[in-house]
Amino acid sequence: MTSSLVPSPGRHPFRELVRVEALLFGRSAAGVVWTALIPLAAVVVLGAVPATRHPSDSFDGRSPLETWLPVLMMYEFLMTAANLLPAVLAGYRERGILRRLSTTPVPPSRLLGAQALIYLALATALDATMLAIAVGCGVPLPGQFAGFVLTLALVAAAMLGIGLVLAALAPGEKAANALGLVVFFPLLFFAGMWIPRSRMPHVLRDISDVTPLGAGARAVQDCLDGRWPAAAALLVLAAYAVVCGVVAARRFRWQ
Amino acid sequence: MTVIEVAGLRKAYGKRVAVRDVSFTVEESEIFGLLGPNGAGKTTTVECVAGLRVPDGGRVRVFGHDPRRERTAVTARLGVQLQASEVQPNLRVREALRLYASFYPDPADPDELLELLGLTGQADVRFAKLSGGQRQRLSIALALIGRPTVAILDELTTGLDPAARRDTWELITAVRERGVTILLVTHFMAEAERLCDRVAVIDAGQVVACDSPAALTARLDAGQRIRFVPSEPVDERELAGLPGVESASRHGEEILVVGAGETLSVLVTHLAHRGVLAHRLRVEQPSLDDAYLALTAHASSRSTS
């Protein structure tokens, strides 16, 4: 691995940061397992088992793979931007790594930028892979594809906002991990990970509509049905992105 | 040429005043020490110099620039080694140096620095696996990777064993010979005495003295302390009456004579005249330790009165 590290002194510090942080992500086994291996395995399993590949009455005529694919695609952004990112950033602050960067010509905000870029790119690549596998298993592409891409982009922005708020509020890596779990399960629940939104009682679905991944799932559903996503769902996502972004910008500390 | 200028620096954290009034200047190519007990305000002072903290009052200039407002002008030429600043745990030593090298316009050769700091054997070891001393040396290497004109080194030998400390001192001397100006924060007198051209003694947020270690020591009124065991009984009261002698006392078989600079020759002449030999003769000069204790004790009694 060291042989790939050709030094490029005085040039492209941001590129170097991205490369090194990507390398470090690759060295963190838990991160790789939870972001890449588990969701990809889920899609492959759902796609390979004939019973989950075919339409089922209990999922409104969709196959289980078709039902869970959008949730898994949103899960990628939740895992990377709202779980891994805050833990890494809070840990870097706790260890004085951001402080050390503050004394160099490269400000620590570049490290935050590098981290965000890596995680969003990774989640996007994994989402594209999952979609390709699903399409290969007979799942139709979303009828409203542009709306689908826009929805995922807004989901990514909302998750990044939440991740940055967690990174700002958590005093250290352990606290960030704990906060990450506190948001992880409720958000996934309202996205329909355990009970598909179509089978949720009305009250739960109303709550789900104002959670970021619930709104995301609603918008995705519209796209699958061939409609432009509901404006309310897109607004909810955009609001999370903007409000969290502002809170994070005010509260974030580099040391 | 003045490279660092601190004038009337003041910094409080809430109600706790960390730095009350600190002023000093660091000249090109010198090793300047900031000396003081824990909590005296040394680290806060260098953090203000490094641009990591905003002073509440006073003026800080590095190469004539404000370290916060003119960040780029300062960071490219100032190397900083801070306490408790780590590196990404899974980053290997050589990778860390190469990454930081990419931040600077004209960096040092990472492999050459590894050699200089004795880290060549650890080049492929992850930061998390390094010993305390190795981490400290990597931290120094990272402070030097940008070929700085000035390096701030905060408590760099704290936690090192005596041999590693001695190696680090030699390293600092070698770095200075390359023309790097060094601002060294320490609470080890031996380190300051050995390395620093000038030291500022800080206590309770204020500079209580600023001079060369030798001059600070010479300022002490305490003269020589002479201990010896006489070959034949002598009357210590008679010794106390000799010119220049402040006091003479007996401690078991040993006699302690305290006096001004000429005391030793007066005493030896007197004993020779009596035909008495001085066995196990020892002369103690005041050290920077004594000067430091006198200075900081003086300041704390003044601030509490």
C-alpha cells in the first residue's frame, strides 16, 4: 500500500487529504462492513431468492427487493454521512488532529470537506451498484428517474447536515457513536426498514412524513409510481439540510 | 531581527485569567525558552503565537504578521509541535510525513527527517502502535516538515526517559544549526539551561524575569555553599568570623560554610594556616533551578499579598 503513496510535495493538498482519508476508511474494518458488505449482501440475497424477487400481496404487489431497495439506498447516506462522518470528525477533534491541522497552511475545514466527499461518493457508488444488481434481478427502474436522483441528492444533503450537527455536539468519538445510534434506528424505522410505510398505521405514517428518511421514502415511492415526488416531502428534506447546516456551522469547534 | 513579538498579551477563559500580562521578543536564530510552573500560562501564550487562540488583549506578531488575520503568511513558515496533538490512529509514520509535506510549498524530504529523528525503523508503523517517545519524535518531525523558519516546541521532552530526552536535546541543537529559530516551552530547568540562549520565566500569567540562564543565575544573591569534613576538629564559630562568610554550621562531621564569591579562597587559606585538611570538599554554585524557585516563589508571594 505504501508504494502507491508517491509524494507530491507542495501540490494538491486537498487531493492528498482525500487520498489519505480514503485509505484510512479502507483500513477501518467496521466502516467497510457496515457501509458496503452488509447492504450489498442484503440486495444480493433479496435478488437471488426467488420468493423475494417476485411480487407479493403483502407488499402491495411489489417484490420484497423492490420494497427494500430504496430504504437500503437511503441507508447508505445515513450510515456514511450521519454515522461514520460525525464519529471520525469528533474523534479527530478529540485527538487534536484538527488542532494540529490548524497550525499548517491547510485549514481543518479541508479535512471535513475531504471526509464529506469520500463518504458521499462512496454512498453514491454503492447505491448505483445496488440499483444495477436490482435491475439485473428484474426490478424496474423508477418511472420518474430524475425525481429519484433529486430525492437521493436531498437525502444525502439532509444526512450530511445531521452528521455535521452530531459532530458539532459530540465532545468525542464515543459520544458521536452513541448519538449516531440514537438517530440511526428511529430514522431507519420511519423509513420503513421494519414495517413498510404502506403498512404503517396512520399516526406512524404522519410522523414518518416529517422525518428525513420517511420523507425520502415517500418521495421515492412517488418516483417508483412514475410521478414527480410530492413537494412536501422534498421540502422536508431540504429543510433538514438547511437547518442542520446552519446549526452545525454555528456550533462546530475545531479544537 | 525580531521574528516573534508578544506585547501585553492577555487571555482569560471565563473568569480564570490564564495570561495576565506577557511580553517578550524572540530574535532570529536563537532558542528562546518559556519557563514556568504548570498552569503559569505558557501553553496559552504559545497557542496565541500559533494563532490557535484569540487574545483578549495585547499584540502578537510573527514575522510582523498577525497569526490569525494573516494566517497563510504565518503558517507556511511556522512549525508547531503542540501537547496532545495526535495523528490519525491508522496512519503510518511515513504516510503522515508525506501528507503534511504536501501542505507546504517547499517541504523537507520526509525520509531524511525520519532518519534525523531516528524513526526510519518505524516508517511503516501506524501511529496508534507507536510508543510515547516515538509519537513525540513524529510530532517534532511534523513541526519541521515544512522547513519552518521558526518552530514552537511545547513540552517536547515531557514523558521521555532520560536517554530519549538527551537525544532530543541533541536534535534541537542540530535543528538550530540549520538556522531555525526555536520557541521552547518547558518546565525542566536542565533543558532550559542546556538549550536556551534566553529564557522568560512566567508565573501566574506574568513574565517575572527574562534573560540568559547564566544571567538569571548570577542575579541570585545566594553565594557559594562549601561543605567539607575537617581532618581535625575546628570551631565553626571561628570560621563564621572570617571575611565574606555569612554563616558556618556543623552537620554531624561535616561543616557547611555559606558566603560570597571569595569565601572559598579565604577558607582554604585559613585551614592551611591551621594545618587542617578539608576532606570531601564540595562547592555548590546556585543553579537555574535555584534562580527559578526564587523567582517564582517571589511572584506567588507577591500576588497573594
